[in-house]
Amino acid sequence: MMKVGELFRKRMSASVKEGLAKKSNTFVVSFLGISSAKMDTLRKDLKRKKADVLVSKTSVSRIAFKEAKLEGLAGRMQGSTALVSSDADASEISKILVKFAKDYQGFVVQGGVLDGNVLNSDQIKTLSDLPPREVLLAKLVGVFNAPLTRFAGALNAKSRDFVSILKQKSEKGG
């Protein structure tokens, strides 16, 4: 028969591994001296962006990360650990976490996983500086559209020039 603590750790480890496997991004944060009211505010902000927060024992999270072949991130975990997992835009989630870390000294973004790639805290800071996914996609479409727009404008200009020449000829030769 399995002890209650062992069963709890096993289920917690399974939850952590499931979050890593099923979500496109997971951020590891530590919090020390942050009131539960402030953490609830953070949870609500993250929930609006469709992100889940799982508070886990650091030792259990380390084991789950090692089993998921993410040893580099497992070694960075310190203190009270929470995992923020989501399929939403990673830059929006990282913006919330980085802003919260600036506002509250005991809150530290330790690292994360984005589409299977391990990120350190500096990379997450850079990710938070990026515009949202929709803005980046709009810019990309603009880059693809610009040559076509210039080409259409050039064709339009040539046909205007041609029509102008024909009009001048008709007025002169009349």
C-alpha cells in the first residue's frame, strides 16, 4: 500500500509532466514573501490569458523536469516554485510574469520551456519585450504585401502615363 505523501508526490509529478507535454509554453517562477492576495491577482491575470498556475514542491518539479529531459531548467529551481503553463501567446504570458517580478521583489522568473526549447530568465525578458503574436503576423503580412503593392503601383503609373500620352495625342491630332 502506498503512503499518502508518496501518492501525492506521484500525482503532482504527473501533473507537472502533463503540463509540460500538453502545453506549448511553461514558465518556472519562484515566490518568496508574496501574499496570497497578490498571488491570487496574478492567477486571475494569467487565467484571463488562458494560463494555468500550478504550485508544486520544488523537489517534485525537479524530478518531473528531469524525467522530461529538461535537466537544465530543473537545476535552476529554487525556493517555492510555481509553474505557469499555457497554449496562449508566450509573449503575453511572459509580459505578465516579468511585470509582476518588477513589482514584487520576492517573485523571480527562473526560466521556461517554449515549444520544447529551454529558456533562461534573460530570454524570457526578451520574449516579454516582443509585440503580441497578432502584431508580428500583421507585420509579416505587410512585408509580403509591400513588393506586390509597389508592383501594382508601378503598373498603375505606367497605364496612367500611357493614357495621358494617348489623350495628348488625341488633343493635338484631333
